[in-house]
Amino acid sequence: MSDVRRVQSGSPWEEAFGFARAVAAGDRVVVGGTTSFKGDILHGEGDPYEQTRVAIANALAAIAEFGLGADSVTAVRLLITHARDVDAVGRAHKEVFDSVRPVMTMVVVSGFVDSRILVEVELEAYRGAPA
């Protein structure tokens, strides 16, 4: 499987649970659940807008390893812990992806591995030839 490449972000959970931040296979790049953690620091604690903004930036940094940017994103999944945060999370998403218009799903979940996390972002991107 020489056409599969994996990227690590340095998250301690990647090592503990055995996963990659992003995987490219063929023309598709998938980024797993990404939070607003940078190292051991959670950015935007208590602030769903800021957590979304930083989590999206972290996910985009993963696809940048493959030479891609926001314009290559085809799908976004936003996992949130509170329905009350829909507008704040949606606003942060729109600021990045308004002109790109990937498909998006937002789902309310019961929680994450760290109770301070309010948002996780998953991305899919396309790295094939332009249409």
C-alpha cells in the first residue's frame, strides 16, 4: 500500500490509541477527530467558537502536510457536546469555508475523552487534478 501516507500531529492520544491525525489514500485525505488542543494546552476552554476555530486550524494543518488547503476540503463533520453551541460553531465554520462550501454535518454527542472539549472536527479533502 505504497499510495497510503499517514501524518501524526504529536497528540498523546495518537500514540496511546494507535492512530494517525490524517491519512492520504489515492486522491482522498481524511483527518480524524481534531480538537483545539495544541500539545497539552486546550485552547478556548469553555468557548465553543474558539475551540472550533482552533480545531479547524489544526485539521487544516494536517492536510497542509499533503500540500492542501481549505479549498480542497470536500466534507466537514462537527461533533459538539451542546446544542446551544450550534450558532457559535457554525459561525467559526463559515468563516473558513464560506467560499468553499464543503458538505457539513453537525452532531451533538454526549461527550469526549476530556470533558473540557466542546468540539471535534473531522475533514475530508480531495487532492486529485482540478476539475
